[in-house]
Amino acid sequence: MAGDRLFLVFALPHHPGIPIYLHRTAEISNGTRGTASVLKPVFDDDIERSQVWTSPEFAAQARDHWRSRGYSVVLRDREGNGPLFERESSQPVGPENRQQQYVRFTNGKVLLVTTAIRPDGKCWAVRAVDIPTFREDGKHTVLETIFGSTPEEAAQRAVDIHGQQILFADPEAASRAQQERERAAQQQQFIAGLRPGDRR
């Protein structure tokens, strides 16, 4: 590598196949008074205007930080060699063996979390595609995926970053309530003296 000059190279859904570099970071507020600002990356497609890392350790820490925030990012040198300094990890969790569960919040609403594999091991993810408001707004990209070491941590981090508007009613509870209503309606028919199949 030429002088150990390393670059964080992002793969962004709206720039498929184009290397996008980290230019700098910026603190962005969501506009709600009293909420903390969130650190966001600022990108550039010109390597000359991108941030340069000369320490592999610091570069790997920065890469892992942005990965933990849901970004697809690797380290490359100026000649484009890489990904560099990757840790060995087990096979990714495939669709056939992913586990999913709902995390319930005190207001009764939920978030769906899914198992995932990151370079540092198994974790849980709140995927944007599983958040109804993001699907409606067309925001279901990897950029909104949030990771945590437990289902509860992933769900809480997602709410901390995106707010409570991403929570939704538990569809399993709604299904159970519908079944209860149908069962009650059937019992009401029996109470009225009707047998299955009786029609007037």
C-alpha cells in the first residue's frame, strides 16, 4: 500500500457500483427540541476530497463504527485494493435460518427485530424494511438499519435514533383480537339457539 493511506469506501443504494468516500462527519439534529444531535457521515465521490487514514487501527475502528450504524463500508488503499483489514467471520445468517421477534415497548407498540451477523459476531437488527412508516415513505434502505447485541438494545437504539413514530401496533396481538372477536361471535350464535348450518 502506498504509504499506508487508507480510505473509507461506502456502498450507497442510490449510487450503485460507484465508490463513495467519507469526506467528514457532521452533527445533525432531527429538529426536535431537547433531543441530542446525531453524528452523520458527509460523502464525496472524489478521493482527493476524502478523509485519509494513516493508522490501520484507527481506520478499522472508524469502519466498524459506521458498520454498527448500518452502513456498508470497507477500507481500501489509494489504488483501490481491498477490502483491507477484515476480520474473519462465520457464514452470514441466511433467510432460511434468521430468527425474528417483536420487542414490546411500554406504550404497547412494537418493533420487529431480526438476527444478523456482523464482523464481530451475531447480533440483532431493526431493518428499515420491517418498519411500516419507512416502507410507506420509501425509506427502506440499509442506511436505516440499526444493530444491537440483544433484541431490546437494537429496538431501543432504533427508537433513540429515529423516534417513537417508527413503533407500530403488534400484528400478532391484532390477529389474536380478531380471533377472539370471531370466537365471541360464534358463541353468540350458539347462545341465540342457532346451530351451525341453520339458516332462515
